Amino acid sequence: MENKLLLGIDLGTTALKAVVFDYHGKQIAETGVEYSLESPAPDFVEADPEVYWSSLKAALKEAGQSCNLNDITGIGFSSQGETMLFMDKDGKPLRRAIVWMDNRAKEEAKLLQERFTNERCYKTCGQVSFEPCWPASKVLWVRKNEPEIFKKTDRIILLEDYIIYRMTGRYVSECSLLTSTSYWDITTKKYWPEMLETIGITERQLPEIRESGEAVGTLLPEVARELGLSADAVVCTGALDQAAGAIGAGNLREGMFSENIGAALAICAVTKTLTYDPNGAMPVHYFALPDTYMMHTFTSGGMNLRWFRDNFCRLEITVGEMTGKSAFALLDAEAAKAPAGCDGIIMMPHLAGSMAPDMNSDAKGVFYGFSLNHRKPHFVRAIMESLGFILKRNLDALEAMGIHVDEIRSLGGGARSDFWNQIKADVTGRRLVTVRCKEAASLGAAVLAGKALNVFDSVTSACESMVAIDHIYEPNPANRTVYDNAYIKYKKLFKDLTEMFAMN
């Protein structure tokens, strides 16, 4: 048992990570490969499917320098949601993958709203409204705008499904990932027949539905050779990245809330019952545990800081390359030069639209309130604080539903920053806890693989063995007033800009 390992693959928006763990949660190897997305037109965001596969191969090759890949017994996944592929009868992609943040299908989303109503969308799918980013809208867009592609389409699958197919030759998906397609019924755990008929596809074109943490099969022999893994390694269903991250952070109980700042900012609060927001503002998703749910939403998050780094921080990038330090760590030091509240700057971090509880696909990024006395540190810190405001906005929405949160578990790239973690604790007024493994989504994927292989009898017992707390951040009372006032301004600014967003 000591030599046996589990592989967690995190299929992120802008990077793929492969992390190898032993059965006790010790991280044996960690590798990552970044990739770029393509935007051939406004609101279009796509990726070459082969980029995901080649990135996986590159990541595993590097991981193999730190461990024996043949010791890997199980493979689990943490996957971005909504990113979808159209496959032909030979199992080849017919076009580039349409990435989750793609907003091309605005007209189609409106048609679905008219056909079914947003209220029915919420009660059936758990999503508060039909949106351009949901796969059902995009299927309809492809049907209308790329009829030759649609005619040749034999299967429509999500990104995790695609990697599982490449590994095993089987089309399999799982409930947590299917929740946000808006063609899967959260009340029945089956595909929604009326929606399939409306968008023009059949159930046969969609993958088999499984729970998270189930064994799919062993690697195809030729794939095992290609990836450098044992042909006996078992491929298992994973989970939506935020569900996997919640598991990897030990967020399995009510009263706990996990947040993940990666390319997106996502939140997850676990509930034992299917709970709807009476205000219709907070989505409910299926969780990675059977018949368990999570209040979950996301918006562009860490991508904001990455955008700022890439476009305005050449100095930090260069110094980082020369010293071996992360450019993000250098930006932490810059942001620390500005006071809490950034001397009045408020940022709207909606570079790719806003999700629940303030759903608005037209929302844009805004820096408000800067003047001649503001410098770069103010802008960097304003980005960090803006994500804290989104966290607080979601906590308020949960409280309105009767879901009290007393502790935040932080994961993802944002959790690596002590400075940012303290900002989030201060803005929200909640204790914030990080876990020892910073790649919590990959750990959650490995936990699910361990459960699928019966290494552990449950996800809970797996977490007890594999998840450890690292640091606790308590809110600083000295910053409460300035952040409460800034939050009021943030909410009013979003409301007041709604008409302006629509004009764009």
C-alpha cells in the first residue's frame, strides 16, 4: 500500500495540473501546463481539444521525474464546467471546444427563456436562468450557425467526459458536472426530455450518467503506453472543479463554505436537501456525494489579476524570472503598500460577465473612484478586494436562504497568498481556513478515485486520512468599517451600472 499512488487531474480554464498523492494525502509530485484560449470574435472563447490532451501528456512526463507513474492505481478528475465538445462517429472532435466563459449564445438563451421561463429552469436544473454560457444554449447556437457540424455530431460531451473517453473509449459523465448544462434534470438525475427535443438532440448523443467517484474502467493499452501509466490504472469519474475542491478542502458539512480563486472565483456551500433560493438568485448544484447538493456559483476571479499582471506588470514578471519568485508574490508586496479600501477605489471584476447572485452576462470590468493620488498598489489591491466583495455578496445571499456560514475554506491559487487571505477574512467578517495541500481540487479528485477503488469506504473517511488544515485567518476588527462602507459602494455601483452595461 505504501507504494501505491492516486492521480488527481485538474482540468482548469487556463492550465492543466497533474498531482500525485499517496493514500495518506502526501503530495508526491505536482506539475502544471498553461495553455491559451482563443477568441476569434467578441464573446467567443474556444480551445483546440488537442491542447488539453497534449498538456496532460506533458504534465505526466514531468511528474514521472518525481515518482514512478506505474504505481498510480487510480485516476480522478476535477474539471471546469460547461466547456463542451462536439464529436463525430469516429470519436474525433468536429470543432474547437467551446469554453465555459463563451457568451456567443445570447439569442439562443433568450429563446429558451421564452420557451421554458427562467423559473422552470431553476426548478428543473437548479440554474437561476437560461444563460449564454450554458451548454443547452450553445448546442442551439451550433445547430443554427454551424449546421454542417451539427449534422455530423454523434456525441456532445463535456471536457472531463472527453478525457475519460480518450483514456477508456467510453462516454461517461457525472451529475455534478451535468448540473449546469441546463439539459439535465436535478430532480430526476436524468436528461430533460423536453429540453433535448427543443435543442434538437437525443439522449443517445449524450454520455452515460454516473455519480462522482465511480470506476469507469482501466486505461486502453495504447493510451497507457502514450501516457506512461500502468494499463491497470483505473479511470474514475471526478467532479465539477468546485465540488472536487470542496472535498479537497474538507468542506463536507453544512455551515462551511469553500471559495476557490483560480481563473474563476467559485463558491460552494453543501446542503443535505435540494434547497431553492426564494429570491431566485442562488443556483443549486448536485454535489460529488450521492443525493447531496451545493449552493454554487462563480464569476471571473483570478483571471483578473492574471490579466493585470500580463498587461501592466512587465517589471514584476521580469524580476520574478530573474529571482525565481512568483510575479504574483511581488504583486502581493505591491498591494500591501495601499491601505484597506484603496483610498476609495472600487473595482468591478466582471471581465467576462457576472454570475449569481448578480447574474448579468453584459457586465464589464470597471475601476471606479481613482484620482491623481492613486498608484499601482491601489489598483492591485482593488482587484483583490473586489473578489472579497463577491464572496460577501454570495454569503449574504446564502444567509437570506437561511444557510448560515461560520467558516470559509480557501483553496486554489488565491489561497497561496497570505495577504489576500487576510483581505477575504476582513471583508467577509468570517474565519478563513486554508488546507495544507494547496491543490485542493486535485486532492479532491484523488479522494474520489480512492473511494472508487475502495481504498476508503467513504469520501468522509478519505478526507479524514488525506486532508489537513494549514492556517487560520481571523478577521481584523480594525478594517471592518472601511470594508463595510466599500461593500455598500460596490453593491450600489453594480446596480447603477446595469443600464450602462446593457448599452455595450
